[in-house]
Amino acid sequence: MKLDATGKVSLDHIYTAPDPRPFFSTLRGLDYRVPQLAKPHFAELIARSGAARVLDIGCSYGVNAALLRCDLTMDDLYARYPADDRPRAELLLADRELVRARGDRSWFAGLDASRPALDYALAAGFLDDAVHADLESNEPTAAQRALFDSVDLVISTGCIGYVTEATLARVAGERTPWMAHFVLRMFPFTPIADRLDALGYETEVVDRMFPQRRFASDDEQEQVLDTLAQVGVDPSGWETEGWLYARLHISRPRARVLP
């Protein structure tokens, strides 16, 4: 399997399909689970902080929004999207009915580099709004700035490493919403925390490891172990056992503290 610039296996093709079937059928084989593990932490932050509007960075097909607003599990989603030949319209109809039947009144927007993934998540009703943009290189437009300024909580479960402090600072703007990011241990969060600190945030790291998925190949594991060594992270008992692991970083404006 081809590795990308970060040393992880390249899975770009599963994010650009017109529907989520390649995404879920591929990641099911790798026991991808971090959105499921993230769900209760996001729900708690939403409840405790009173967040009414949530932005998911790297949202792909609206996975986190579907889990939270429809009270689903990853197993539910894997079962919904097998690698079959149903028309896309049939999938969308079923998802719209799911949102009508089980969706709560929460509001989610997504930011992603994949237009097809965003289009599906919007059409299915998992997302209420979406931003297709590269904020690593570009400032947000006026409309995008207005959307970012309306959110209360920014979340992510896998984009850090592809997304840096440049994007997060542009999303934060002057309103500085709460942030909660699940970050693979191979990607140091310090540069992001430092940039957020300059914007008025304080960041805490939850004292727990979260398995993201199994390694896709021995080559991927070897490359990730080498990257961990380079950034000074001991993989013993964790990544050496065949899984990628993430930590949860919660950043909040210093003027707003949870009870």
C-alpha cells in the first residue's frame, strides 16, 4: 500500500467517492473506531459548555454529526453502507428518513477538502452547512468567516497532521470557540497549542489513549514507529501492538471556564 507524506497509508480515494460506501467498507477492515470513542467526550462538552452550533473539521461524510445527532454507533454506520450496488439516491433517501426519525435539534457544520463528501453529508441531512476550503493556504471568505464566527465548539477526529495551526487560527478568529481535537501521537500538538495560547486559549490533554485504527500494513507501522521516535514519543505497548493511538486535546478561551 502506498504511504502518504505523513507516513500513513494513503486513503485519499475513500474520501472522494459520491457516497460513503468506499469510506466505511475500507475503514471497517481496519477497525476504525475513534469517532465512536470521541462521541461521549464531544457530547459532554456540548452539554457542559452549552454549545449550540458545532463545526467538525475534516468531517468527510458527516460521521461525527451522524453519531451525535442520530445517536448512532460506528457499527450502525458500517451496517448502513456495505459495498453494494444500490443507487446513491436510495442511500440518501434512507439517510434523510433516519435524520427525520432520530435526529435531534443540534446544529452541525463541516469543513473538508472533499467536495463529494460534503455534498453527501449535506444532502443526507447530517450537516446543516459546509465549507469546502483550504485554510492552510487561504483566508476564509466573508461568508466562511460569518459561519466560523457563529459556532460554539470546533471538533476533529483525525485531520490534525494534514491540518495545522494555520487552519485552526483562521477558524478561531476573534470569537475563539471551544475546541476538542483527537490527535494521533505521531503529530505533535505543541505548535498548535502555542498558536492557540497566543489567541487566548488554554489547552489540556486528557489522560487517556484512544485507539484510532489498526495499521494497514507492516510498512505503515514501521514508518509510524520511526516518526514517533523522531518526535520523542515512546510507542512501547501502544503503537508497537498494531494500532494507531490518539490523544484528546481540549482548548478553551481563558475567559470561559467550565463549571
